[in-house]
Amino acid sequence: MTATRVPRRDHAVATRRSSFSAGDRVFRAVSVTAATVVLVAMAAIAVFLVIRSVPAIRQDTTNFLTTRAWLPEEARPIFGIAALLFHTVVTSALAMIIAVPVAVGVALFTTFYAPRRLSAGLGYLVDLLAAVPSVIYGLWGFFFLAPNITGLTLWLSRWLGWTGIVHYRLNNTPNNLSDLTAGVVLAIMILPIVSSITREVFRQVPRDQVEAALAIGATRWEMIRTAVLPFGRSGVVSAAILGLGRALGETLAVAIILAPAYTISVHLTEGGGITFASNIALKYSEASELGIGALLGSGLCLFAITLGVNFGAQLLIRRRKEA
């Protein structure tokens, strides 16, 4: 009997398939390992913060969540995160309100309106903002933006003062070292992050959808509204959340602009304030063991807020995809 020979072509195909399956197994193992390392690192950070902060929080003689003072070195320790949480949320919210519309506009202009050369140059300039150190932004905000933003803040006080948010009271001298100035600086800092990711998302819009919208007589804006924005909505949300994470954790720029003040005021143009990150940076070098535990407790709260924001954004994106 003669042995059955496997054709060379079939043998080559089988060899290629086996090599592909081996490569897939290696890639799967590397991916699973990387994801596991990230989860383990996050869990380790959370466990460390809990272990180091809980004993200090137990020694707090007031409510850690509602107290505005930060005096862990006193005989009766008093410290809380109320003011830290307020100014962190306010400055980050202002940064998002300013930066996200501008970033989306820049991304749309560079992707669908600007000529190719102008688009590449403008995109490069916007991305270059991410290379500027935080301390430079802080110094620029302190020495340049604050003295020159008085006209804008007085204009806001004149026309929106009835809201009570940007109203200058008679006994308040406008020094502009306030949450509003810090929010503007944070908006400039997160602008390249949101703009870069949004621009890449818009570039992934299927070309046939864009051409089909234009072919049926839609204007450029109608094409963007009906084809581009629905496709890139989840990407824009993800970019905004990444920018928010940067704003929540910014330290030096906010510490330079805002004078440390553990107060809560809805007047965004009044000076003084402090955030989670800036409080940790300013108090760590002089803190005792109890003070370090208190700072780690505030860091745990910031960690929980960041995780909550990211999980909420992922849930929102998932629901929109299902819809």
C-alpha cells in the first residue's frame, strides 16, 4: 500500500494556522497578564490607603466628611474633607465646562473644515500644550492670567451677578486668585488631552457615511450632526473623562494659584480655596504620623471619586451602545 501524501499547499496552510494559533495564545497570555497587573496594582493602592488612613480617621474628633478645618496636629485632632471636596469639584467642573466644547470644536475644525496643512499645524500646536510643565501653568496663571482677567470677572459680575456665583460683594477686592482662575488654567491643561482623543475618534468615522450625507444634499454641519457626532459620542465622553481625571489630580498649578483656605463659598470669583491634591502637596512635608494618615485618607477619597467617575462614564457609554 502506498502512503497518502499531504499536498504541499495544505501542509503550508496547516503550518500557518498553527503558527497563528500559537501567536494568538501568546498575545492572549500577555494581554491577560497586563490586565491582571493593572487590577492588582489598583487593589494594592486601595488596600494601602485604607490601612494607613482608617486609624487616623478614627482619631478625628469631628466628622471627617463635613468638617472644613485641617488641624491634625492639635491635641484634639480636627480635620475633614468638606472644603477639599468642594473646591476640587468646582475647579474641575469649571475646567470641563470650558475645555470640552473648545476641544470638540478644535477637533471638528481640524478634521472636517481646515485645509490639510493648517489642520496638521493646528493639531500639533494644541497637542504641544500637553508638554508644558504644570508649574509653568501655575506661574502663568498667578502672574499673568489673574491680573488680566479682572475685566472679564467684573463683566460677569455685572451681567450674572444676580446668580450669586460670580458676584463681587462690596467688602471683597478682586484679586482673581480664585476657583474661576484655577478652572481656566485647568481647562487649558486638559484641552490637548480631550482634543487629541476626540480628533482621532472623529477620524475613525466611516467615510461612506460622511460622503452619503453630503451626497443627499446635507450641509457640512448637518453631516457632522447626523453622521459624525452620533458615531463619536462614546469617544468624546471617554476623552472628557480622561481630562477630568487630569483636572481632579492636578497639584502644582492649583497650589500656586489658590491661597490655602478651608472655606466653602459659592462665589467663584473670591480668593482662597484648596483641593485634595494641593492640600497633600502643601501639608505632607510638615505632617506628623497622624497628619500623614489624614492626608492619605483624603487621598483615598480622591481615589474613590476618580474610580466612581470612570465607572459611571463606562456605564453611560455601555447603555448608549445598547440603545
